[in-house]
Amino acid sequence: MNTENRGRLTKDGIRIYDPSDSAGMLAAGKLAAQILDAMSEHVFVGQTTAAIDKVITDTVDAAGAKSATIGYKGYQHASCISVNHVVCHGIPSDKKLNDGDIVNIDVTVIVDGWFGDTSRMYVAGKLPRKAERLIQVTHDSLMLGIEAVKPGNTFGDIGHAIQAYVESHRMSVVRDFCGHGLGRVFHAPPNVVHYGRPGTGAVLEPGMFFTIEPMVNLGRAETKTLADDWTAVTRDKSLSAQFEHSVGVTETGVEIFTLSPAGTFHPTYG
Ligand code: MF3
Ligand code: CO
Ligand code: CO
């Protein structure tokens, strides 16, 4: 069987993988999470995001894995590193981190053909109170979205859980970017949007693999992409945060492939 065509497709074009395929997703997800665990000590005042990306590139190589982002649509780095009002797809650069900067690092690796995609937040120096609230709400919104993952629920249930929580804290959910199916490919159906109405959208079935990766802004939801064609920023320059897990629907609920082996997915503050 062609390895990219395993399982079957639902009427919505969503691939249903075999229960045994979760082992491959777990191996890929674990490596991506371990890489993020190791980044905690590399985020500090005066550090450049290019230096962080270099460590990630070397770690992926040393693990005998492949970066999914190098060469993806012309992207040239092993990570996206998004600072402060950068919403996502920040390009590693020689600009130094400042005290109080909040930083999302997003890594996707390929292990034996399986994709593991995860991101989380870090801080350089002392975390400002407003940023702390934003990071907390964003993290918790992802976990609430994951709690909605079980057979019979819908993608709208996931989006609704995230949106309702974020908006109850008077923050906004980015609509211009979404989560995605993944497995033997990086980006596959469905678009996993982080807003929605309960009971709408495709029904979740065991064997679906996808990411949930809410981006939350302190200000308005609108984004714009800079002239480099990658960097997405908040239009109003407000702070933005994001967390991402790769998950699978199981017979009884959900399996998170990208859990932090060190238990540091949620940043711990001094
Ligand atoms: N990892 C990102 C995601 O969550 C995609 C990055 S694509 C890149 O889907 F080319 F910008 F790296
Ligand atoms: Co993703
Ligand atoms: Co990602």
C-alpha cells in the first residue's frame, strides 16, 4: 500500500488512520516536544532567535530526524519563532531578545515519515503581568479545546470551547490561521479553526490526527503579513500568544502526541 494513502478518507476528506499508526505519531510528537523542552535554557535577554533556531536544527539532525519546515514552501528554518506582537511564522533573525519579550517557538519534525508539530511560549527576563494573563488564557484555551476531542463531538465543539473561554477573558481568537490535519503529511484536511458553534462541522472519529493551535491576541483579532511573506503580526500591535499540540482521536477520547516529557509545556514562572 502507498504509505501516504493508508487508512481511509471520510466524506469530508479527513484521513482515518489505523490504531497502530499512533505509535509513529507519538515518536514524532515526542521528539518535537523534547526539542521544545530543551529550548527553555536558550531563551534569555540578549539571545537571538537565529541562535535558538540553530540549536533546533542541530538537535533535529542529531536525532536522525528531518525538519518539516526547511524547504516547506520556500521556508528556510527548522522553527518559527514569534516574538510579542508576531502572531505566527516569525522568521529566526539576529535581533536580540529584550527583557519581558514573550516568545513562541514552533517546531515540526518528521520521524519515520510521521509529523510531530508543537509550539509553546517562553519569556526572556521578567514576564510582564499582562503577558502572563495572555499566556495563561491561551494555554488554558488549548487544553479546553483538547478536552472537547472525543468521538461524536464535532470540530465546531473544539472551536467553540476555545473561543468562548478566550472571549470571556476579553481577548480575541485569531481567525486568519488555523490548526490542520497531519500524519504522513504536514497540512491536510480539515482546517481546525479556533472559533465556532457547538455541533457544527465534521464529526470526530477515532483515527483522526490533527493539531489544535490557538493564537490569542490581547487586542483585536486582525492580522497582517509582512513584506517577507511569512511574518504575521497583529494589526493593532497588541501582544499575541500561541500553544500547539498534535493530537489523535481515540475510541474513548484523545491522545496528545506532543506532551512535554519534562512537564514544561506550560511555562513555569519564577
Ligand atoms: N508549524 C506551523 C504549523 O503549526 C507551520 C509552519 S510552516 C513554516 O502549522 F513554513 F512557516 F515553517
Ligand atoms: Co501546526
Ligand atoms: Co506548528
